[in-house]
Amino acid sequence: MTAKKKTSARQKAAAAQTPPPAPGQALQGVVVIDLSHIYNGPYATFLMAMAGATVIKIEPLGGEHLRLRANLGGAALPFAMLNSNKQAITLNLKTARGRSLLLDMVRKADVLVENFAPGVTDRLGIGAAALQQENPRLIYASSTGYGRSGPYRDYPAMDLTVQAMSGVMSITGFQDREPVKAGPAVCDFFAGAHLFGGIMMALYEREQTGKGKIVEVSMQEAVYASLSSNLGMYHGSGGKLPPRTGNRHGGLAESPYNVYPARDGHIAIICNNNRHFFALLKAMGCEALEQDPRFCDLKSRIKHLNDVDALVGQWTVHFDRQQLVTLLLAHRVPHAPVRDMADVINDPNMHARGTLQRIDHPEFGKVVLQHSPIRIDGIPLVPLQPSGRLGEQNTKVYQNWLGLSKETLDQLARDKVI
């Protein structure tokens, strides 16, 4: 064996013992231009930033809508929640020079995300066709209320109105009361999660074809699948409109399935098979009721929903929530205490996993912010960086990345372009 071959063998042996370099983030090197505002677009780009993408958030000179809540105290916190790890810049897209600067950025970018009303970007001359002409590899991602086509295309859309239009509101609340909106902004965030998924699909396809695509998500369509239990009842009844079921199962197909009183609040309990329910009876000390014809199987329990709920509620009301949690965990009965915002913000599980993190935000002080819920084995979480002040990264993006001179930057500021 020659000296050269011996050296090669030693190098291979050493390399085999050396730990591999830390893996890069899944979207490292991907550049995203973020024109979106409020919730659904910013959530999609937040997920991308948390996966290592460089996200450049472009705001009008006065800031995006969520910043305008700053004088309402904590109402502006969602801006901090959805814009961590983004580079905050300002740009006036109503000016020719502003649109020209956007084109300069698009030529160097991989993805552009917007959630304006359909037609807005086309009227400004920065629609998908114009941008992809400048950069055929660009993925143009758009989230709207009802889609870029169809008879509802131009309907104004916010989470509240889409909840009403999509059927979410009609099935939320109690039967003897008016329809109620879902507490969280479900349509916005369902759309944001789907938009993120669509962008990932387009990035994958671009690896095969070299060409970018237009990705669109409709809030109305994104939330439809969540109606599945209620739609099941509608079809199963031959087209009768399902009633609002309060805290019971939307299809009235599970029992017990409700929120029950405790001495210090409420607890949610669900038993979707006999094993769960008989375990609950054992925890209650009521094992003899396994033979009761009202409770012996799921079909019977659904037929006697009121009796089941009365039985469970009359038991839970004698315990504190934590006592119930301890008892039901021991018997492997699906349950959860109904917790308030203070409980959730301080959730030990999400803090332990790094999903929730306490930071000292330069604008909002000491706050708890979320990380991405997506985990890829072997890839560590991106360190959480607070959202930037309005235009904080103008110099970094325009001067360092685009290559504009300081004099040009100063002139753009004087001309109210940035």
C-alpha cells in the first residue's frame, strides 16, 4: 500500500468518527417576499421563516394593519407573534419607483406571498404574470377569501364573514341561541396553513421543472373539511339541517362528548368506544352500569345522550379539575381541563418543547411568543428573533442585499418611496 493510499485510509477512518456537520434548516437559502398582512398570509410566511427561509416583510410606509393596533395595548401582540424572524422593510407600491424596487427583489427571490383582494396586484402591475415574466422561477402564492375565480371572487372577506359564509357560524353555539362565531380565527389560520403547504408543493415541483407556479388558497375552501362531523349528520338525515350542538359532538355521534362541571371550573370528556366508557365507569365506581341498556354500547348511549351527560356531570361536579385529571389519566379516559388564556400561555408542555418561548420584545416588553409547530427530526429549532420595528431592515435589504447606495436610500426616503 502506498503512502498516499495509507493517508487516504486514515482520512476515511477519521471522517467516519467525526460527527457530521449540523444540518441546515429545511428552507435555508429560500428567499420569500412577504406582501401579506393580518393573519393568514403572515402565518404561512412565519412558518417559512421558522424553517430557515429569509423572509422580507414589505409594509406600506404607515405599517401593516396589525401595527395600527399598537395604541390598543396588547391588541398589537399578534403582529409580534406572526412576524418573528422576518426582515421588516417599508415600500410604497403606489409609486413607480416602489414597484420597480419590488421587481428588483423579485428577480432575486424564490417566493412571493400576498393576500390582497383578487385583482389588486394586477392593477398595480405586480400580478403573477408580470412578476413571473421577470423571474420564471418565482412561486407566486395568493390567499383570498373565496378564490381568484368563481362568483364570490370579489366579495369582501375577513375571518368573521368567511365563518358566516362557510357554515362555521351556523353550527357553532347552542340550539336555542343565535349562531356564534368560533372563538379563534379559524378561517384565517386554516388558510395560512394550507398556503404554506401549497408553497412547499410548488417548491418541490420547481426542483423537477425549474419553473415557478401560481399557488392559491381560498379561506372558504380551506375550512370546509372541518365541517365533516356536521356534514355527516346532514347527509345521514337525508338533507335535514343539523342543529347547533353546543359542546356535544357536531354529528351527535359520540357519547359522552361534552364539557362537564367541576368544583373549580369545567372538564371536557370524550369516550368514542366502549373501552373508554367502561374505563370511565370504573373511575366513577359505577361498573355495574356496563349492563344498563342505556349505556351498553355507543348506539344506546347516543340514543340516551341526556342520561349520559347527567350521569357524568353529577359525578364530576364533586371534584376539582386536577383531581379529575389525576383520576382519568389513571384510567386512560380521554379528557382535558378547560383552561383559560393564562393557563395556556404558561403551558409547561409547549414551553418544554420550545413551541412557546419567553422573550423581551423591544416593542412589547416581556411576552410569550410561539415557534412553529412543525418538527423535523435532527433539525434544531431556529432561534426566535423578535419582529422588527417598522422599516428596521431597510438598510440591510436595500443597501446590503440589493446593492443600492446610501445616497439612493436617503433619496428614496425623502421621496416617500421607502
